Amino acid sequence: MKKLSVTKLQPGMILARSIINDKMIVVLSENTPLTKAHITRLSFLDIPEAFVKDEYELSSNYLNVEAMLNRSNAFVAEYEEILSTAREIFYASTKTADVPIQKVDAMVDASIIPIVQNSGVLDYLYELNHLATDVYQHCVRVSILSGVLGKWMELRKDQIKDLIIAGFLHDIGKTELDQKILDKRLENMTPEEYDLYMQHTIQGHHLIAGKEDLADGIKLAVLQHHERMDGSGFPFNAQAADIHAYARIVAIADIYDNITTEREGYRKETPFTAIAKITKDMFTSLDPAACVPFLTNVQQVFIGSTVILSDRRRGRIIQYPADFAAMPLIEIDPETIVDLNREKDLSILEYNPK
């Protein structure tokens, strides 16, 4: 390995050691292929140097390195392979009313756990611009996000795997619903249709309740991911003490994905809209024990990123206030810094515009 000043780093270099900031938060993990955005972020965080792999380390695994040099394309290929397996699992569940848990477990071990370890996964997920109306696609993303949050919470490896499985299975009950209901926006459902929709958590729990190789926490996450700490959720209006920790975490991943993904009838919002929603709800309907590590870490992900504001000015995220403020500070130029928490009439229109 070799140590380089951040000013000497180039896209495509591979980190040889994890980079940890003064708050003991992992900024970038070992083996991360550096992108231009990564390097900019390190500069903004005043990290002076990094260890990268040298030619000897890279030459021993050339084919893998070649794929990592364009990590975004590699991520898409891995993600599409996961979607193919997920589609088969959901199709089998629809046809047989039986979830092939062994296939789920194999997919998680072989494909999703490695993706969760990828420090750029949130950016990569956001860049997937296709319309994602299929339930299994949403479930794949929630499984990845749940695993990432579990990692940020420093849970054990077995707990993180449980969370990934819980995220993947959280909407499995929707395989029991009529597609006409799934295609409707919630606000356009009749009362009868909405009652049926709310049953998907119970139906999902019913599908997996007899699976002895699934942890109870996974089963409860499927049942309770729409429950809320203040009792405002469904299907049973459960309150804090009665909601399993896995369900509380999957709920955050579910909210984040629903806001940041383009779906039929719903406009794709930026991650900052999702962060604002989670910040607003973290001491009422959501669990602060999961929200705080999520917000602390996800904000670090966006430092150095380019944004376009609603007044069409382009700027760069330089920091977040230390008081869990929902919005970042944007540097428009060396003389102009915009605090979106104070300037309420402004918002982020685009994130990392092409």
C-alpha cells in the first residue's frame, strides 16, 4: 500500500485502509474504489491523506479491480442480478403462497450483504432512475437500506443479516393483494381498498409465521413495519414498548426509499426531503435510537455533493449543523453560504445533477 495526500488521489484508486473521522465514524471503508465525489468529500472533511493499494496489490486480482474501476456500472450489474432472483422469489410466493426462505437466505449471503458493505450504496441506489413500481424492487432496496442502518448502529453481523432479510420480506404480504389495489395511490383508495391494503402486514406475517429458520424479530418486522412509536400506525396501533427493534429500523428504511424512489404516481424526491421527514418524526412516530445513527451517518454521505437550489443556483454541501437540523449548509461561492434551515423559501431541487 502507499500513503497519498488527498490532493494526489485519483478516481479509480482503491482504499487500502478505512478512513475514520474524529467522531469515530467510518467515512469510507477499506477496498472502496474512489470516485470524484469521494475525493471531494474527503477534502471537505479536512482529511489530509489516505492509504491506497499499490500496483502489486492490484495486479494480483486484475479482473476484479477492472470491474471496481467503474463501480457504478458494477453496482448496477450486481443489483440487476439481485432483482432477477428477487423476482423469482416473489413470483413463487404469489403462485404457491409459500416463501422459499432458503433461496432468500442464499441471495442475502451471496449478494446483498456484500452490497451493504459498499460505502457508496446510497448514491448508487439514488442514481437508479428507472420507474420502480414492482413490490420486489422496493423490497430489495429496503433490505439494503435496513442492512446499512444496522451497520451504522454497530449491530452484530447476525443481527444485520436478520435486518436485511426482514427488509426484503417486509412487503411479502402484498403478493396476496389484487394488483389493482397495489397500482393505486393510497389517497385514491376507497375505504374498503385501504382496509385490504393495511392487511398486507398481517398476510405477510401469516406467510412466514411457520418458518422455523426465521428469527422472531424478522417475523415481527414484517408484521409491525407500519406501526409507529406513538401508536399512530397499523395494523394494531401498537406503541413503542410493543414494537420490535427490527420493525423500527425497517420503518425508517421504508420511509427513505418511498420518498427517494420514482414510482407510478409519485415524484422522486431528493434524499434531503427524506432526511427532513425522518428528522421531524424521530421523537414522535419513529425511534430516536435508530434515527440518530441514521441521520449522523447519512449526513456524512452527502458532504461535498453538488446540489441545485430551487432558485436555480448551484452549490456544494459543506456541513450540517450539529443540532440535528434537517437541512445542510450550501456554499454557493467563497462569499456566499446558504443555511437552508433558516432560508425556508429555498429547497434542494436536484442532488448531484448530471
